[in-house]
Amino acid sequence: MKPEHVAFARILAGLLAAHAPVAAAYVGPGAGLGMIASLVAVVLAVLATIVGLVVWPIRRLTQRKKSGAAESAKPPVDE
């Protein structure tokens, strides 16, 4: 295809998409609440993952510091 034909096809597709009629659709309360609940679940899962990825290294560092401090506080064992 010639470049000017591709450009014309893109312009024509854009004009046709912009002139699409309004869709008259009805979403019932059950489907709407299900969609909202699913969206909330996905958002919370993503947030929990991000929080877990941020908190996990911090928790490991604090546990290492506590275990290191506990071992250094123990009296030496004589054998």
C-alpha cells in the first residue's frame, strides 16, 4: 500500500470511531456491584503486594539486628 493510502485509512478510521453512536446499555445492580467488588479486590491485592515488597526487607534487617544484639549480649561459654 502507498503511504498516502495508509494515512487516508487512518484518518477515515479515526473519523468513523469519533462519530460512533452512543451505546444504550444497562448494567444491573448485581453486575455493577460485582464489577466494583472485583476492582476493589484487584486494587487491594496490588497495594498489599507493594506494601509486602517494601516491608519485607525492613523486617529482615530489624530481625538481623535483634539477633545480632542478642548474641553479643550472651555471656561467653567456657568449655
